[in-house]
Amino acid sequence: MNTKLDVTVSVDPDSWSVALKPLGDLTARNAVALLTVARKAAEVLPGFSVAVDLSQTRTASPAALTVLTAAGLRTHSSTGGPGSLRASPPDAILGRAA
């Protein structure tokens, strides 16, 4: 089954942050695509923090969460509770050492 995931990207230049808000069912397959968007945001806006807010997803499979955390996204409670992940540091999602 091919599950579509809609993603809203919000950029806040005042706080140097990018928020990705996926809507739909997060699967391991579309988590890879979401990670591609997060990497692109980090490339285009160096120095900005990148957060993924999962609070609007209908479901998130354990495999999807594994994909995101293995790529360097970590739980960060100040971005909206347990449904949020943030690149810590942002270079982690780019595969660069901090």
C-alpha cells in the first residue's frame, strides 16, 4: 500500500528554526521521504534548527520512528511534547559530525 503524507514546512527566521509538520499515516517508507525534506531544510538553511512535529499524524509506525531517530532526530519536549523530534545537532541529519 502506498501511503501519502502531507507535510507543512514552517520557517521562523526570528528563532532560526524550521518546523516540519506531517499529516497522515507515517510509515517507514514515507519517513525516508520526510527525512529527505528535513535534510533539504538543513542544507538550504544552515544554522537553523530542524524539528519534526508528529502531533498531527494519524499513526506513526515503530519502524518509521526508528528511521527518523537513526538519522539523528531526537525527542525534544520543548517543541510540543512527546510527538516532536528535533535534529540534535542539525548536522546529524546531514550525516556530518558535530
